[in-house]
Amino acid sequence: MNTVFWMRGASISLLALAGFLATGCGKTATTGPQEAPPVTPSAVTDDHSQWWCAEHSVPEEICAQCNAKVAAEYQKKGDWCQEHNRPESQCFICSPKRAEKFAAEYEARFGTKPPQPEANE
Ligand SMILES: [Zn+2]
Ligand SMILES: [Zn+2]
């Protein structure tokens, strides 16, 4: 009969149980793997040679933030947001809903959602 061995064994399993409970409770739920964004057929580049200005989420030909001539035209029309230095109709800061119209144009053309610009405002 080996009482010491038995006692040790019992305390070890108690310790193990305590440890298990501690880790079981303290463990925070880890977020699952992030869903990878769908790959767009054409790689998004910022060379401004494409139809879409990925940086400003508007067609390049009307992107006043890339083209000073376009900007001047918008200013002449009175379509200008002084605060954000861009056409009011393209000021997604004042009204994020305005982006939807351009996004729809992009989607109609390419059949995919436009690339999301990096948030820098
Ligand atoms: Zn632009
Ligand atoms: Zn604005």
C-alpha cells in the first residue's frame, strides 16, 4: 500500500483540474480567420491611367482631386466643397452616400464592386 503515491497522484490531478479551469475561464475567444477579400480581376494600380480612380472612388475623368482642370470646372459650376477641397458632388466626407452613385457606375461597367480606397481622412 503506497499512501504517499496515492496522495501525490490526487493532488496532481486536483492541480491539473484547477489549472484546466483557470485556463478554461481566462481564455478569451479568439476571432476566427479573417475572410480574404475577393480578388478583383484587374489589379488595382494607382498610376491614374485607368478609368477608375481607386484613390478617390470616382471615375478618373471626373476626379477633381487628381485633375486640376476638372477641379476648375467644378469650381466654375459652383459645385465645390471648400472644407474638403473637392467637388461637393464628390465629397464623400460630407455625404458618404454620394460614393454609392459612383460605385454603381463602376459596378455597371466591370460587374464588380469598386476597390475600397484606404481610409486616409
Ligand atoms: Zn483621384
Ligand atoms: Zn465636404
